[in-house]
Amino acid sequence: MTANMTGDCLGQGCQFGWNFTECIVSQSCHDGLANTQECLCRDNIYPYIGVFGKGYGKNDEPLRAYLLSFIIAVAFTLIGDLNIIAMLNSSLFMAVYTIINFSCFHASFTNSPGWRPQFIYYDKWVSLFGAVVSFVLMFIFSWWAGLVTLIIFILLWLYIYYKKPNLNWGTSIQAGSYNIALSASVALACVEDHVKNFRPQCLVLTGPPTQRPALVDFVNSFTKHASLMICGDIIMDKKTRPQEATDQLVKWMNKRKVHSFYSPFTANSLRSGAQNLLQASGLGKLKPNTLVLGFKSNWEESAPESIEDYVNTINDTFDSNNCLCILRMMDGLDVSDQFDFKVNQGFEPDESVEKRDQPSSEGEPSDDGTDKGDGDETVFQDDQGKKTIDIYWIADDGGLTLLVPYLISRRKRWSRCRVRVFIVGEQLNKEESRKEMLALLKRFRLDFKDVRVLTDCERRPQAKNLERFFDSVAPFRLYDEPQEGVSISQNVPWKISDREFGGLQT
Amino acid sequence: MTANMTGDCLGQGCQFGWNFTECIVSQSCHDGLANTQECLCRDNIYPYIGVFGKGYGKNDEPLRAYLLSFIIAVAFTLIGDLNIIAMLNSSLFMAVYTIINFSCFHASFTNSPGWRPQFIYYDKWVSLFGAVVSFVLMFIFSWWAGLVTLIIFILLWLYIYYKKPNLNWGTSIQAGSYNIALSASVALACVEDHVKNFRPQCLVLTGPPTQRPALVDFVNSFTKHASLMICGDIIMDKKTRPQEATDQLVKWMNKRKVHSFYSPFTANSLRSGAQNLLQASGLGKLKPNTLVLGFKSNWEESAPESIEDYVNTINDTFDSNNCLCILRMMDGLDVSDQFDFKVNQGFEPDESVEKRDQPSSEGEPSDDGTDKGDGDETVFQDDQGKKTIDIYWIADDGGLTLLVPYLISRRKRWSRCRVRVFIVGEQLNKEESRKEMLALLKRFRLDFKDVRVLTDCERRPQAKNLERFFDSVAPFRLYDEPQEGVSISQNVPWKISDREFGGLQT
């Protein structure tokens, strides 16, 4: 606001409340055709014209732009027929009037508060009328000159459209996108929820998205063009991200064609941050209903408080009636940090090998892509070939376990993947369980045919594995022998007593 | 999801993954034309057909619907010319095929995860092709029958469109609104900010919006169709609002034509709630940058902790680079609570008379509307007539003080209001200050001509007023005489010492 409001505004555009070039805004140019040309050249919208943008002397005299004007004037004079010159001239004038009138109308139409025309008889409908009249007149004067002008203007526009010069004019098109997004979101607020239109709207705790590209790519592979995705970045060190870092992260996501929003959020703990983001982020119906986490692979080494924080985040998510997804990658989620942000204690790289709800690496090795240049390529960016997607349907959990693989399998990259559904059953009525599951899948209208019944769960686990399990949970158990008095369970609330542990085993 | 997934799905629609009526979803109907008719009648979309929806016996036999089918069949047979009947018949069939094909296409097109057709040769483009072919065939068979059918269908549709029956089918149009809102918001995320397109995007701490309708209406009067407005409701009693209450509040806002979102948020204090909402709410560029508060009119009576909370909320807002607006109404903001929600301690009704940045009641009495029926009419809903909007421009605060009145004065209701700008100056260079301010307004391209210079501030305040001021702030002062030891300033951090107080006075 300040730059536009407090600066001395020069040039015709100001009367209409608009500064058309960057360098008029920055007060370096003055009136006149040659000056406008100088500005245009300085903005460097078209190639090879930058050289004409140089000014000389105290008044920044546009000597080179004078030369350019002279050359153009001579070139047109060389046509030699005043009738033709007049036609071209009128036609170009009409085209300019059309564009100025229309841009005035469009700026008014988008309701941008920054558009405050001073001309007292200004009216947006008069502008629109002027634009239409100028456009029609352009062709009435001479249809061929009008056509030539139109083609020239379209070519110039196409060039800008595809080259996308790195200039931010604050155009009325930008103001228009704001209006469209706002009114569409407001209109959505009036739409009632219905189970048929349920979509998993994901809040993904990625930290800075560049940090865990696999998590971003995986969630994007089932939300893109279909559902909301917000990358939540919980900042626990009391400092807010500088605006440039945020912009850089958003640019990274746009470049990667990830359709996601980025929400940095300062909080004391993962738990409160996740809860607050789930509550507050989004607009109306565009609101997260699913929390996506990376697997805390360093749980054996990390501080008990951070584990408690992580587990409580999961519990809170269920308590507040939200869905939960956890992604575990073979090589961990984190990549080396390009932006030098602090990594949340929760998610350090891991070397674990277990994978669940993930494509197992049958067809191709699943670690292709990890040895490429930038370090942020992930397995989810490539075509998945004929891998398999394994679903473990242990209990009826509402259907998200089936919905997410279904959404993934619709993508082109995953379309050749086979989906297998594993259920737990007994050896005796194995075939029966299989048929039940197939019937359920049919009712869900999911085209998964490959149902396998796991009967192993009847057997006792092998002594070796049981021992490994007891070893890994040993630090978190509260043995019945009181080691330092009775109050120990208050000091270490994350430890579980023998009785609770026994309850879990059965 | 559950209702649609786990129920036994009957009827032709199921093969295409769609249940067309509420009562098929609720498993009360069976196949057949008469049953479909029964369902249609039960949904009560069209008037006087509810009577045909009654079923008889154990199988819910649609006897009345059989009768209706019979009557319709006889009525058409009475035309007596088989050619005409065949024409009408084909035409109606084609129209139905068009609609079914097109709705399949549209459901696929909106990417709703709930749309999972089982027909293995299904393809959305085939559906679209089928729809177009059926539509064209309808007119090729017989143009007059096609036209009659089209008119009948349009009339039926118009009836539903305007009557808006209270049924939620989870249509693909609803899925479509979601997609439009999502893609528009995602597209906006790529747009860079520019000062020209600055808009005051307001987070309004209304509590339940029904509680402070004046605050809602006032902010809506400058954000409607132009900018984002979120009604933040900070819930401090650890309980979340039930979903029905939230829906009711959203409906109240829609009915009032307030274009705003409603964000309930559980927090420990006003301060943390406001900060978290400012940080987390919104999507991408649709994010609040302005906090709007009601004036804490009961500050003299309320607990010091709540005052500190309120003041710190204001300080935090400035610290986090956001704008701030405070609305003070003559009769306070709160209305009697219809929903029996707990009122935040911060904003009790007040009887104060001061008003700032508000229309003073010169033309008409400003309390019209407060004695009407529902109790939630506010002065901002009526035409404002020829009142005046007073702006007190004490210091250059960035321009929001001028921008908000400008945005208000653009509204039709406020268009006849006069805007006066008051500035502080000295008697000597009064005219000079006035001209400076007029020049500033011209640079801002604001059409405010009436600038008045207040020179009173040179004079000492009257002894009576000074005494009143000292009396009112007395409870918050920390007198130099140590009353209960040195540590008092730690216990009561909201009190200010004599030295700080002296600093404020100069």
C-alpha cells in the first residue's frame, strides 16, 4: 500500500489510479512517449530491448529511447502512402483504447481496494462500453488494419504469457483470481456434507516440505486434483520462519507440481501444534479431516518426552474424530536439509526395513531415484510399473485403509499395480472369511479381487522374535518391583505397568 | 461413507455406483418403476405427491404408486395415436439417457472418491459421448417431441432449483463446487502479493456470531464481495461446540447474507486463541491479516487477568505484523444469547457513550433497529442516510484508518454519508497542516475533501476531566510507596509504576 500511496504518481495512468510499469512506481521515469518506452525497455519484457532502457544525465534523459522512437517513426513513414499509415495509426490507437478501457473495467470488476480512480465521471460500465466501441470501430475503420493490429497484440500477449517475465505488476488478473477463490470458497460453505462426497482432506506434518519430499509426493499422489492437502510445519523453537523461506518453500512445491498449501505454525509441542492446525486451518468446508504423519523411526533412541508427544498426537487425532495415516519408508523420510531449518526432534532418518500399506518392491527395486542429483527425488515421482500395493485389513476401521489405496490405484503412475488385501482369519473357515471380505469389497464398489487370509496369527510367535520384542520395549516398562518408591509412575507417565502390558498381550 | 458402503445396494443405479434416492439408501424400497416412483414421492420433491409414497404390507408394496403409474399410462394411451405416443416415449427415453449419461460423466469429472462405478467398460468420455448422442437423437427423432420434453425437464428442474427441497443427495454439483473452490484456492497460491491488491482480510473475534451481530454486520459491510472475513470463536471452557450448533451458526450467517467463514477454536486464553487463529486459519493467500475486536467495555469491572489478556492480544497482533480494528458501539456489542453459549469474559455489554471511527448520529438517531423483533437487527443493516463518518488521523499508521472508511463509503447503504477527516495540529500552522493532509489524501486517491484540524490538544485538559481519568486508572497504578513489599510488581504485572505513568503522560 505504502509504495503506491505515498510516492508522487506521474503519468497519465495515475489519473485512473493505475501505474502501469514498475519503474514509474519507483519514480525513475517522467512523462512522454520516449520515457514510457524507456520504462518498457527497463522492465525487459521483450528480448533485446533492455539496451534502450538506459537514461543519461541528471534528468535520466531517455536518449536511446528517442533513437528507438525515431527509427520506428521513420520505418512507418517509409510506407509512403498516407492512407495506409493513417489506417494503421487509427487501428493501433483504437486497440490501445480498447485495452485501457477494458483493464479499467476489469480492475473495478475485481473489487480491488487499491483501485481508486480519481476521474469523477469514471464508471466501470462506461469503461466496458468504451472498450467494446473502440474494438468495433477498429474493424469498421479498416478490417485489414484491425486484423493486423489484433494479430500483433495477440503475439505480444502470447509472448508474455508463455515467457512469464519475473515482474509483479499487481494486475487485475491477480485481483480476479483472489475474487474467484474467495467466492468459490464462500459458495462451498453453503454446501452440506454428504457421505458420497467424502474426501480425505489431509494435513501433512512435513515440517519444511523440502525436508520430507517422499511424504509430500505420497500424499499428493492421492489428493492431487481431488482433495485438499496442507503441509503443516510445526516450528518449536519459538522463531517464525522468515517470509522469504516460506515463499521459497511454496515455490518448491509449485515447481514440483504439488497442489498443496503450506502452513507454518509456532507451537510448544508437536501435539499442541497438530491439534491447533487441525482445528484452525482451512476455510469452511475446505478443512483437514485426516492427519498424515511420518513414522517416528528413531523411537528407540529419542527422549521419552518426544515419544509421548508423538503418541499423544495420535491419540488426540482419534479423539477429535479425525482420520490418521502414518507413512513409513524403508530409508526414512528425511533428506539432507537444503534450507538449514531445524529438524523436529520427532522424525530423524531411520534404517528400518518394515513397510506397511506401501508398495512392496517385487517388480523393481523401490529405491530407484534416490541416487539422483538434487536429493529430493522420491520413489513416488516415477512410474510404479507392476509393483503390488498390500492392504492389511485387520479390523473394520471405517474404510480409509481401503479408500487411500483405491485413490492411489486410479493414478496413471500406479495403474498397473496389483492390489492385494490381507485379512486375519482362522485355518478352519479360511474360505468363508475370504468370501466375506470379497462381498464387503463388492459393496464398497472396489475392484480388488486378490484377498488373502493370514492364518499365522493362531500360532505362538517364535521365541526369537518374542525376545526381540521384549528387548525393544524393555525401557518403556514399569516393572512391578518398586525401584525408587511408589511415585515413579507419576514421574514417568509413558511407562506401562506389568498389568497393562499383560492386557495388551492378550 | 458407511451408509453408502455397507448397506445392500439395490436398483439399477448401484451398478453405476450411485443411489439416486434417499430411500433406496435407507433400504426401504425395491426394484421396479413403481418402487422408484414411491421413492420419488417419499422424498416429496414435488408438491402433493407425498400421498403416493405410502407402502403397504411386509414388503412395503407400493400400491398407491401402482395406481399413479396406471393413471399416467392410461392418460398417455388416451392420446389415441400410436405414432404420437411412440414419439413422446422415445423422446422421454432419450432425455433420461442424456441425463443419466451426463450425470455419470459429471460425477467422474469432479473426482469424487465416492464415485466408483463397477461396470468394467465404464469410461467418463463414453458417458459424455452417450449424453451428446442421446440429446441429438432426441431432436432427430422428432423436433417437436424433443422440444416438449426439453421444456418439461427444464420446468421440473427450475422448480427444484428455486424451491430447494430440504434433501441432501450428495450430488455431483456439490462435488463440483468443492473442486472449483479447491482449484481456485490452489491457483491463488501461485499469485504473488502486490501492494496494489492489498485487501484487509479480517479475522473477527465475534464469539458465536449471533452474539455480536453488530460486529459481524460492520465488518461484512466492508469485506463483502471484496475480501476475506472469518468469524473466530474462541472457546475457553475446554468444551468443543457440538456440530449442530456450528451448523446453526453457519446457517444464521448465510441467511443474513454475511459472506464469512466460522472458525470455532478451543484455547486457554483469548491471547493464545487469537494468535493461533491468525497463524493457522485460512488457505494459502486467503489468510487473515487484520484482527477485528469488539471494545472491552467492561474493563473497569473485569478481572485484571482478563484485561491483561485483552491488551496482550492487541500487542501480539502488532508484533506479528497484522492490522487491528476495534469496534465500539454506543450500546455495547452483545445481544441476549439465543443459543445459550457461554460468553467470553472479555466482552460484556456496556453502557458507554463514546464512539470512534463510527458514524455519529447527526442525521438520524443511530439506535433505530435495536427495538425490532429478533434482537439481532443492527444499525449496520439499514440505509445510513446522510450521517457522517469521522476519521481521526492522529498519526501515519499505514493507511488502514483511511482504507476502511473508504471501503465502507463505496457501499450503497453508506454512499450518501459524508466523510470528515480530523487531524491534530497547532493553531499557528493550521491551514498548512490541512493542505498537507489534503495532498496526502490526493496521493492516496481518496475522495475525502473535508479535513478539519483539531487544535485543542495544545490546551491542558480541564481539571474535572483529568480527575476523572486519574480516578478510572487508579486501580491499575502501582504507587511508589511499597504497600506489601517489593515483589508486588511480579504478582500484578498489569499495574504500571509512577515512572511508566509519567512517561505516558508526556
